[in-house]
Amino acid sequence: MTDKIYITWNEFHQDVKNLCLKIKNSGQEFNKIVAVSRGGFIPAGIVAYELNIRNSAVINISTYFDDKHLELNEISNIQSVGNVDEKTLIIDDISDTGQTFKLMRQTFPKGTFATVYTKEKGLNQVDIFERQVPEKWLVFPWDI
């Protein structure tokens, strides 16, 4: 048994498309996407195309460095994001511990938080997600 789960490009793309269906079926209308750098770049791009959302921004925040958990203390690029309201979708690849979205909810309380994958510890910080995964390290296709 391995302590890592490897996600292929095809699997990831399909999971993001499934996330898009969940977003569409939520009944909410979104006109802006905020990608959480860096993991949120690729899913945010796919979601933007699938949902025809052209208004986008990027938030810089880091919770991991060389597979080690770091303490969160700030978000950069806040001013460049502009107004975040109930029509703003904030996207990341995974909610692992939930710390990233917890910090972002304090800064953007009206945004809707979506992620492709979530683990049990991060579940309570996500509004919409595609798939819950075990407490193992996910290796994304861009990490190989």
C-alpha cells in the first residue's frame, strides 16, 4: 500500500468537468473566478471555459513547501482581486486541512469556495467539491 495517490491528466480533467456540473447544478450564478495560486490555476482555467466566465483573478497563498506544512499568515494580491461577492467562485485544487480556505473565508466571506478534491479535515471549509479523497498525499500530473 502506498501513502500517495497519483492523479492522471485524464482523471483530473474529468474530475474538473464533474465539478463544473456540480457548480451548474447548484443553481448559483457566477461572474468571477479567483484562482488560488498555484494549485488552483489549472482547475480555474477549465472552469472558466466550461462556465463561460471571463472575469478572473489570482490570489497568492502557500500552505506547503517541500511536502512540509507551513504556517499561514497572509494572502498577497488582495487588491488586484477587487470585489468578492456571492457571484465570485474561489477555486483551488484541494482542500487538505482546510487552512487555506479558512484564512480566505475571513478575507472573502461572501465568496463561494470550490475545490476539485477535499480530505476529511478540509471538508468543512468547502462549499462545492468533486471528490473526497483519503488522507494520503495527492500527486498531481504537473508534479510528475
